[in-house]
Amino acid sequence: MEEDRIEYTGKVYVYSSGMPADHVQLAKEKLGEYGVNEGDIEVIEVPEGVPEGCIMVTVWPHYLSVAKVKRVRQGSIYAPQLFNIQM
């Protein structure tokens, strides 16, 4: 389904939010189903250093929150959510 693809350029930043490594790996596999190449995924432990305009995915226990970073200022990220992916 074409509407179930994540449009991105460069890297997709996956914020692990303290989830265990196996859960983060499952998230990577799930993102693959949405057209994200595993080589383009960068897992981050803290939501810092993420460039404006990129896609950031936050890993939660039962879903992934997909957002587009609009603005980064003084360590704060403004990234409106696009949609959720159920795990």
C-alpha cells in the first residue's frame, strides 16, 4: 500500500526511549515494512543532534510514533507527529 510508506531522505532517526534492544530491533524490522532501508536507520538514545526536516521515530511499548522534525532550537525538538505504527 503506497500510503503506508514513510517518505524520507538521508537518515531516519529512531529514538529508543529506553526500550530493550530486542524491541528496538523489532521496530527496525517494522520500519522496513514501511519502506525504510535498515542502513538508513540511526538509533539514538537521547533526542539530540537530529537535523531539521528529517524523520524521527520514537519507540514505545506498543507502537512507533513517526514524526517530521520541523525545528531544533537549544536542545528542544519540535516534531509534529505524522502517524503511529502498531507493533
